[in-house]
Amino acid sequence: MGKGTLTRERIIGRAVELASTDGLNGLTLGKLADGIGMSKSGLFAHFRSKEDLQRSVLEAAIDAFRRFVYEPAAATPRGEPRLRVLFDHWLAWSQEREEMPGGCLLMQVSTELDDQPGPLRDLLAQAKRDWRQTLIVFARGGVTAGHFRAELDPALFAFQLEAILLITGHDRRLLNDPLASTHARAAFEALLAAAHPITS
Amino acid sequence: MGKGTLTRERIIGRAVELASTDGLNGLTLGKLADGIGMSKSGLFAHFRSKEDLQRSVLEAAIDAFRRFVYEPAAATPRGEPRLRVLFDHWLAWSQEREEMPGGCLLMQVSTELDDQPGPLRDLLAQAKRDWRQTLIVFARGGVTAGHFRAELDPALFAFQLEAILLITGHDRRLLNDPLASTHARAAFEALLAAAHPITS
DNA sequence: GCCAGAATAGTACGACCGGTCGTATCATGG
DNA sequence: CCATGATACGACCGGTCGTACTATTCTGGC
């Protein structure tokens, strides 16, 4: 791996940090250059435009999420165990982590890009639609495995599951609510309980 | 009411529109002045600083939310009826509305301000904590009225309720999911069903 | 119908924005 | 060991930002 590629990755890593707190628009070349001790122009030489940088940041965040949350779940037997692993990793992901001090970048930019048409929005929206589809497939797997009721609506389940993670980040980051994770786990257990077959 | 006050309100109204799409940081004096056909300096004379403008915008949004969502619910008999009215108005509020084309401003700025310490963040966080407390009181009212189980955790109920509204806005605005409202209603009914006393 | 004061516009400022340019330094293959 | 491309630098571009000061226009009470 050449030196240039290495530097580029260092830039993107730092850019992800910055964007997780300041957003993709709040991310500026000047602040980023200062943050890694480079000149603005030297840094910019690694990208064709600012949007190119933003896209790289977004792709890096999506990829990291896939590795951190999706892959451990996909490696777990389907049905409830897989969903539990998914939830645990997702919850851990959304905690404060040094490489993303502003919380999950993908949540941060979701509200930022939703009114800003363009390739960035398209990229994020497609990634999130794919992710939702993954959740739906996982939920359906719970039905197939016999862990969940046959009448379960997998799309609704996925909707409710993502809702929990969304509000958890909100409660933790804005409200500073120490009960956020506790509520998240309780809500997840309630979601699973409602999905279980009726035990009569 | 003097002409100045009137103009100030016109400015803030337009600023709420702009901020609902571009965020409080994306809101700039230049764009705002163009948007209402005033000079930047003439507009600025109505505020001590940009932060003063932002605070006014935030306060206006909070007040509008209170009138649109809280008051109809507070005017309804407590317990399940009140919560249903609350949910209906909240869902309607989060739809596209001309005075807030970018969706609920308070959700938009929640992720924007959560990493940006200062009076704006404090104002928003306190308003949202107050709102959560209102939800908790309403949920507790459901228990008192006998509509909900005595063991219901009101804080968890409020957490789950707000989660539904949060993900609904997300699905509608970013994913363009036409099922968002349908899922929202279904999730709300499931939340109520789980809160009801056991009918054995 | 004038005049005080409010309301708006004009002008200028320093800082920072994304981006370009020419140049210097570095790494490396021949 | 030198030539050459990769990498990074500082200076600078036109524009926009928030904000300050000044000048103009509008408006309502006498």
C-alpha cells in the first residue's frame, strides 16, 4: 500500500470523526486539515471535490457499520439468536466510540441529508433501505425458524426495531438519559415477547 | 402591535421554514434576507446576534409544537383517549406542512445540536426532557384511569412512543417509504395492546 | 405638514469557505 | 545516482459568512 493511500485513509478516518459531530456539511477542509496537521491544499489533492470527500466518508461509515453490526449477526444461527446478536452489536455500535465521537454518523447525517437532494442523499437512502431489508429478512428468518408467530409482519418488526435504536441514540446524546440503554433492552425484549408464538 | 414586531414575526416564520430543511447552522442571514425580500442588514437589526435569531426560531418551533400537539391532548379526558389524540396530532404534525417543509424542526435540530454545547442545545434538551416528562405523566394517567396495567413502566412507554414518531419521520423523509404512517399506527396499536390489562 | 424616532438599506470589515496554482520535497525504479 | 512521478506546501482566487457602523426612508403624533 502506497504512502498516498495510507494518508488518504488517515484523512478519511479523521473526517469520519469530525462529520460524526459536525455533520457532512459542518465538515470543512480547513478544520480537517488542521485536525491531521496537513495543509488544506495537500489534503485536498487526495480528492476531486469536497463532495468526493463526503462520499468517501459516507462509504467508510457504511462499511464500518456493516462490519461491526451486520457481520457478527450474519455469522449467528438465524432466528432469535441472530436478532439478539444484531441488537447487542447495534447497541454497542451506537455508544460513544473514539472513531465516531458524535455517535453513529449514519444517524447524524440522516436528518441532515433528507432534505438535500443529490448523490449523497441517494447513497445514504439506498444504504438504509438495504439495511431495512436486511432486518426484514432476519425477522422473517425468525418466523421460518419457528421462534416467531407466523402472522408476524416482518416489515413492522424491522420498523419497530430500528425505532428503538434511533430513540436510544437520541436519549443518550441529547437528553443525556442514563436509562437509555436500559430502556432499549426492555423495549427489545418487549418486541421479542410480542413476536413469540402464543403459549397457551 | 408595531410594524417592527410584525416584521420580526414574519422573519421568524420564514426562518423556521429554512431551518427545517437546512438546520439551524445552515440557516444564514443572507439566504433568509433574500427569502423575505429584505436586506441582510435590515433584517439583522431585529436581532442582537445570529444566536439570538436561532433561539427565537427554536422557541417558535417549540411553541408551535405545544399548540399543535400538546394542547389538543391536554383538552381530552386522560387515559387512552388522551394518548390517542396525542398520537394523531403528533403524526399529523410530523407530516409535511408548508410552515415546516423540512419536517419537524425539533427532530431536525436534535441531531444537529446534540454535539454542540451551548444555550441552544440546553434550550432544546430541556424542552425535550419536559416533553418526555409530559408523555410519562400521560402514560401514568392511563394507569390511574384503569386503561393500562398497574405494572406498566410509564417511562418505558414514553420511550417507545417517541421512538415510533422518530422512526416515522425518518422513514418518510429519508427512505420515502409510503408505509411509514401505516407502520406508525400499527406500532402504536401494538404499544397500547401491550399496555392493556390482561384480559383472561 | 413637520419632525422625532423607528425601520430599513448601504457599506465595509475580517474570517473562513471550496478550490487552483506553481513550487518544493520526497520516494523510488532504472 | 540521477530522473521522474507522487506528495505536500504556501499563496491566492472569488464568494459568503456574521457583524458593525452609517445613511436613508418611512411613519405616526402634534
